[in-house]
Amino acid sequence: MSPKVHTRVLVTGASGKAGRACVLHLLYHGYTVHSVDQNPPSYSSGSAFTSVDLTDYGQTVEALSVIDDRVAGIDAIVHLAAIPAPGLRTNATTFRTNMLSTYNVFEAARQLGIRNVVWASSETVLGLPFDEPPPYAPLDEAYGARPESAYSLSKFLGEEMAKQFCRWDPGMKIFGLRFSNIMNPEDYERFPLFDQDAMLRKWNLWGYVDARDVAQAVRKAIASPLTGAEVFIIAAADTVMSRPNDELMDEVFPDVALRRPVAPNETLLSIDKAKKMLGYAPLFSWRPRAE
């Protein structure tokens, strides 16, 4: 259960939904975790916390290097801090905040010799909310990015920036995890309502991911011995719908081809790359477990 390579992990955005799941999961698996965010977490984890504005490069460098006697010798960074969705702030503020904080984390890591960075990209780079239909399904990482908002553009350009950082330092790892719509167990009580209208969740091909599987994906990305810039779709193994995929696609995206056979409720956001390269295996679903 204990980590074999990296033990000291700094998690940005530790107060958010994904941040909470990751901090608790990493602590459970034996990592030493330091949490940073602008606001303190509302949960108790036992990890040290520092309030940091990651749009300030000086604060970012200090947060990743030494803060009193609490932070030193960081082995890996999990960068989750961001304005987490379109529309929460003005477009320019969303873009500036997300781009600048991501650059600062990448650059500070490079300068400090921290070569293991896992960060939150987004499923939105695939073309969400699919007002223009996707080219095929299940949709995978081979499809070229199609950002449709300032938020999505910031995530796409973060992926492009990661490629250049890894070109500058071929020994560096910067893995972008394109998380689907993150859910906690208490969110699942409303899922049955989605069946009433296929259009309610067509915007991301009826995808989602449990926050606990987000944490699993992060841990496995940290532990991966691979280097370079990679992106991975991280979704649940199933959709949010009880209705079968064939019926949903015929109704909402009749001209979009299925590239391979899919199970009735299998995710249409392909997680094959994450399974193959990271060993990702989603464990949680909104559906009741069979006895």
C-alpha cells in the first residue's frame, strides 16, 4: 500500500471536490501530502495547508520549495487549482487565472527540479457541449482538440504548454488528466432523472467520473515511470443513463458512427489509453452493485 517512488506530494486546489478526494486518497496510500489553495479546506485531513495565490510566481516557487519547516523536497505535484468551469467568472479572468497558474506551476517545477507533475485538464477540450456533434464515439485522445470556451481553451493551451516544457527537459513528466464531470456519491440520487430527457446530458456524451476514481487516476499517474507530456481521458466505466447507448445515439447523434461495439451503458468517453498506460480501472458507479 505504501508508495515505492514518490512520497512527498504537493496538491494545489486541495479545497475543491477533486482536491479533497486526492488528498485523502494519497494520505491513505502512505504519501506525505502538503495542501495549497487560496481558501482552507473544509475537511480535516491531517496534511499541512498553506494559502497560496498561484497566479503569483514568487508565491508558487516558495510553495513548491520551502515554507518554514513544513515543505521541503517535494517529489511530485498534483495541480488541480483552477477556476473549474466556464461561466463562473468572466472569460478573460478564467483564461488569465488558469493559464498563469498553470504556467507558474510548470515553470516553478522545472526550476526546482521537480520532474513529476500531474494536472487537471478537462473533457471540455473534446468539443463540449457538443452543439456540433463529435466525429465518432467512443471519443478518445486521438481526436484533435476543439475548445469551445475560454475555460476549455485554457486547458487545451495548458496541454500544449506541457509539450514544450517536456521538450525542454525530456526527463520531465507532465500528465494532463481530462476529467469528466466529477461526482460524489451524494450526487447520484439525481441520476435517474436524466433518463427523462436524453438532451440533459448529451453535452458530454452522458459521461461522469466518481471523485474517488479521480484520486485513483492521480495516484497511478504519479507512480507511472513514463516521462513526457501525455493526456488521458478519465471517466467512469459507464454513462449516467439507464437507457442504452444505441438508443441515445440514434436519438441525439444519429449521424455519429460508433467506431467499435459498445456495451449498452459503457462510457462513450474512451478510457482505454488510461487503462493501458496508467493501469486506471474505475471502481465506482452510480448503479447499485449486484448482490
